[in-house]
Amino acid sequence: MSGHPRVAVAAPNKAAADAGVRLAAEGGNAVDAAIAATLVTMVNEIGVVSPASGGFVTLQVKGGDAVTIDGWVEMPGRGLPEHKFGQGVWDITTEYGGGTTTTVGHGSVATPGGMKALALAHERSGKAPWSEVVRPAIEVARNGFSLSRTSGYYLGYTHEIIFGWHQPSHGVVHDDDGVVIKAGSTVVIPELAEALELIASEGAETLYTGALAELLVRDMADNDGILTAADLAAYEAIVRPALMIRQNGWRLATNPPPAVGGVAAAAILALLDGVPGQGAWNPAELERLIEVQHAVLGRRLAELDEEDVRQLEGQKLLDLANAGDLRAISSPSTATVSVVDDEGDACAITVSSGYGSGVMTPGTGIWLNNALGEQELVHGGPHSLAPGTRLTSNMAPSVARRDSDGAVLAISSPGSDRIPTAIAQVYALYTHGGLSLEEAVEYPRLHVRVREDIVVDYEDDLAVSGFATNLPTRPMPPHSMYFGGVAAAFWDPTEGLLAVGDPRRTGATAVSPPS
């Protein structure tokens, strides 16, 4: 043993996964590695996430209880007169994702909390110096990176309509002839490297009360944005006890309310109660999976029988599930990182910028979120909430510990309303069904989609059509990106470290070399 923990990292791309392993080699733990990987992702997953994202960090370090640090976005507008609201926004429709309408512009930017959450996670549970945790992201921004397939695909639809109207942004995603950059192109963002240098030396606080905050606020004031200096200064990441579910010798800790993703995942697992029995889903268990997802996502909890209610720990989870709208289809563009180390620490992080506002704050290289423009989240229009209100979210970064030997699992997924169902299915197949972690991640999935209509979406190598569900079904090809992209990292004292990526997404994994 070198004295440094070794880590297993599952991240959206190779540069991010490698950053996690590097932090461990420099003396960091699972928490440092997860933050470093997330910061790299905020640089190189263009259009998906940025340093002005919102997000959640769920972590458990040895000797401590599992917590979730809530760095999700808030409604801004503190101190603004009434007539300032309702400006700086317009709707756009893109063919991305089969047709999407969202609201962009300076007025669509919510108060970002992701950076505050990462900094608080580091302060509470990290080991390496903060400047070292930020360094890999600085290097990626300065030395350049290859545009990912995911970003290239998204920009193909959005390079003009979202990322082209604001000059600083247009310049990064188009070449000198005005042609959109393609997957595989090298991107260098020197101003972002400088902004990250500030974050490394002055802490995340520079984005909230320091030099970066000033640049953000000035650009907002000049362009009908409603994010004010008061909003940034008032923002605090919140540490909450994780929502805990105990089953089959495991304790799963996930994102608690007011977010709804963890509640949905926990409620699904509680109702599945040990299903599947052994191996993968049999026909009766698949029917049960559909029934349970329908009850939870459709909030048909009142229709459950007494025994089901008992599985939801009597009233507690039931109340939680009833309190939040579990259909909140938050955050289409999410990035997730899962890390464990061989000292038994685990950390899962999910971050999002929505579809992107198109705003790149001049002088910073930082793209801003459009969380106020996610119409499924803010039903009354972009500025309908009271300033300071935290928005709802489906994100459910989770960590689990096995009672018998202290083995740990970190698991997270992107995929908006498919996040809770993807996590619950993988976790159930692994901890109950006894599949290997790789098999559980790769196994075909289904998702009960609750909108105006209700449809059972399923990967067509899952035998859903062979039995009677009274809901309409929609087959999709195996390993469809639609069903999320679970990132899982695992350590057990005998088997060692393992990181698993999802074939549905272009993720990457890395494990520290043996010392």
C-alpha cells in the first residue's frame, strides 16, 4: 500500500475519469476524485454542464453518516422591482430529443449552486488541497480537449438557436468560417482556464461574491437577466441527511426531499421489496416492476394495498412521495460521476445546466444554465416563483454500503425522469437478483412514462409484450440512450475495485493501478 487510497471512477469521459485517478495518486480520496472528475466534465461536456450548473453530491466517508449536499438551482430576483421580471427570455424549439421547446436568454438563468456543493463536499470530506482538485479541469480548458460525441450531437441541433445568439458563446462553438464544430474537434477555452484558476486560488466563493460574480452580475444587469449580486451572495449549499432504505443486508443512501428523484427510486425499491428473487426479472416480477413504477411515478399511491403501504415504511416514504410531483421532468442534460475508494469511502455526483441558456458570461468562458426555462419544472412561466425558492429535481446520486463486510457502491445516472427508474432497476438486479454489477447495468430496462398519456417504454430484448399489462407499450432498441447512463463504482474488501459504465452512453471508467 502506498499510503494513498486507490479509487474506481465512472465518469462521462476519459479525461474526467483520469482526473479522478490522478487525484487519488496525489493523496486524495473518493470525494476529491469525484469532484475533480466533475470539474473536468464541467469543462469538456459542452452544452451539457458547466461551472454554473446546479447539482447534488451524495457521499459517505468512513465513520460518518451518508449525506446529500444540495447545490441545486434557485429562483433569482432578490431586490428587483416588479417590472424587471418577465424580460430577457424567449422560447426556442429544436428537433433534439424528438422535439423540445425550452426558454433561453439571460432571464432563463437560475442561481447556480453546483460549485458551492462541490466546495462544501471538499471542505467536509476531502483530503487533497482544493487547488489540486481543480487543477485537472484548468489543464483541460487551457490545453484543449476533443469535443465529445454527446456534445457534438447536441450542438448539431442547438449551435445557432441556443449557443449562437450570444457572441462569446458563438465564437467557441463555431470555427472561423462560422461552421459548427464537430465531434472530435479540439476545443480550447483560455478564459475558462483563467476563471478556474480564480476558483482554485480563491475558492468557489469567487463565483458568488468575488471577481467572477461581478462579471456575471454586470452582464445580467445589462441584458434583462434577473440574477443579482444579492442572489449569488445569499446562496448556500445545504447538507441534508440522505434518504435511507435498508434491504437485503444493504443500506442505500439517496437524494432526500425537496428533490424527488431519490424519493422515487427509494419508493420503487421499497415496493419491489426483494424482487427480483434470484437472477433477472421473471414475467410476474416484470409485471410487478411496471405496477410499482406506475404507482410511484403516476403517484397512484392511494391505490396501494395495506401490505404495499407497509413496505413504504408505514407512512414516511408515502408522505414524501405524495409531497413531490414525481413526474417533474428535470434536467435533460445531466452528467454524473460515481467514485469509491479502497478505504470504503463513496461519492456520487449529478450536475446539470438544463438545455443551456446560450449565455456565456463575457470574460469568463462559463456558459450559464437555463433552469428557469425548463417548462416542465417551472409550470407558471420562467419567473413565477418567489426569489430564493429552490427548484425541484429528479437527480438521485446514491451510495450504498453492505452491512456484512463494509463493501461500498456509488451509483448515479443522467436521463431526466428515467433517473430513478434506471437506478432502482440496476440496484435491484445487483443486490437482490445477484447479477454481477456489469450484468445489472447492461440488463434491458423499462420505464413507465407518465405524461398526459401513460406508456410502458421498454428495450425490446426485455420480454414485456409476452404478458398482459393493461398499459400501452412502446418497444425501443436495446441499450437506448433514453434509459439513462448508469455510472457505478464498487469496492469490496476481497474483490477490490470495479468501475462500470453504461453501454447506453459514451461514459468512461478508470481504476487506480495497484500500488
